[in-house]
Amino acid sequence: MKPGARNLITDVAGLRVGNAADTSVKTGVSVLVGDAPFVAGVHVMGGAPGTRETDLLAPDKLVQEVDALVLSGGSSFGLDAASGVADALRAAGRGFAVGDQRVPIVPGAILFDLLNGGAKDWADTPYKQLGRAALEAAGTEFMIGTSGAGTGATAAALKGGLGSASVVLESGLTVGALVAVNALGSVTMGDGPEFWAAPFEMGGEFGAKGPGHHDPHHEPHPEARLGQSTTIAIVATDAVLTQAQATRMAIAAHDGMARAIVPSHTPLDGDLVFAAATGAHPLRDPVFDALRLGHAAATCLARAIARGVYHATPAPGDTVPTWHARFG
């Protein structure tokens, strides 16, 4: 395996990502959109999720493809971001055909960033506008770190962020990950700069610090209240997958979250992974290629989580330091 040309989820051909942010509010939105509708699945392992249209991603439901996936800050207010994306897609003629109407299918998930030092005294939430702006900005190149849905994110005692990574398998299939890291748990080991994801790093993409020392007797004591966290992610591939296979890839990708955040999937997080498949290349071996896709998705997600925190940048009013500010 090796990283794709951009080391971004958009190394999966036919996918684009757009970011939009309100720096005064310290929040933002990220949108993954396809050149055409794509198969999608989802799996939730956190205890406090916030979602839109995830039930229809079950393999037994009528709709088998989606037009876009949305990651947003703002807690439940941020679910409006997907409405802005849906409005813009409908205006462009995109969506599931029902008679003479088009209904864009836009599942989304949110994280909690309401207590991060930004101005939240809005009369009307900014998220619908941010969703539309993120879609308009969609392209194959995009910023990670303090950008999009990761703008106001935190990760334990560090600033969180938006991360992405990709890998190309020996079979030629490509896998990528996009994640907004807003975790209750820590992405680094103890009091040091080493990332939990260090064993999976490729090419010094998050500092090449190597593995640190883990104290097996350490018990976490997170200083957070109910609902003030959540890491939300998308993993994608150019393989032909059914909705059931995409769901299985999302399940496998949660291993990457557990490798990069300690603890993860807590009762106070809404940890969630979407999976997307553009269907450009068939699986040569439906069993073992699917296995390798799941492993690659987990590896990409672990790397993307570390990259999101590593690339975070400071902003006025931050309540926690960035990785670079703390460790240099």
C-alpha cells in the first residue's frame, strides 16, 4: 500500500470535497459530493450521535445511492447544513427522481463545538448557508486542519481538526478517509507529542515522531460533559460495492478510530463512520478484496485523525492549544 497522489479522500476519482467556515462562530461544514450518485453505508459506535437520513442507508431500504455526505459542527443546529446542500443540489437538477420532482439524498452527521470560545449568539443558525457554501467550494484539493467541519473541533487537551488520507492497494483500488476530529479521548500518548496512530504513518505525514510510551496502568479521567465531543468520518473507495458491503467497510473503519483515539466510542461521543463507493472498479475477489478494503479504510482513518490534529492552526479565542503550539 502507498498513499495516493494527494493523500486526500479525493484520490478516489469522481469525489470532491468542499469546506466552509465561520471563524467568529468557530464552526464549519465539510461536504463530500460525487460527480454522480454513489453507494453509501454508515455505522455508529458512539453513545451520543446526531444524524440526518442515516436510516435510509440500511441495505434493505429503497434508496441505494446518495448525492452527498455532510459533516458539520454545531451539534443539532448543524443538521441544517445538509438542507443547504440539498437545496443547491436540487437547483442543479440532482436528486432521486419521484415523478417530475428531484429529491437529493444528503445524509449528514454533526459534532459538538458550541463551547469552544466562538460567538454562538445567533438569531438564525449559519449552517444552511455554510452547507451551500461548502458544496459550491467542492473540488479535488481542499485544506485540512482548522478547516470545514474541523474548524472549531477539539481533541482532549489539543485543538482538533479536519483530516484526510488515502492509500492505493496492490490491486489498484483506492481508499480514502475524511474525518472531523472532535474527540473526548486523546490522539497523543500521555503527555508527549507521539500520536497513537504512529505505527500507521506514511512518509512523515504527521511529524514522524514514532511510537511513544504507553502506561498500561493509566485510567482516563476526561473533563467533559455529556455530548461535548464526537468524531465523524467518511471512508471511500472506487470499488463496486453493495450497500451491505459499504456498511461492512464502515464497520471495519472504526478500528482506525480506536487505534488513533484513546478512549474512543465512549458514551459521551457520537462517533460515526460513513462509507462511500463510486463503483468504478469491480472486486476481483469479493471476499478477500472486501477484507483488504476494510483494513485500508481503518488504516486511512487512523492516519487522517492524526493529520487533522497535526495540521490544526491557532485562532483568537481558542480554549486549547494546537499540537504545534504545545510540542513545537
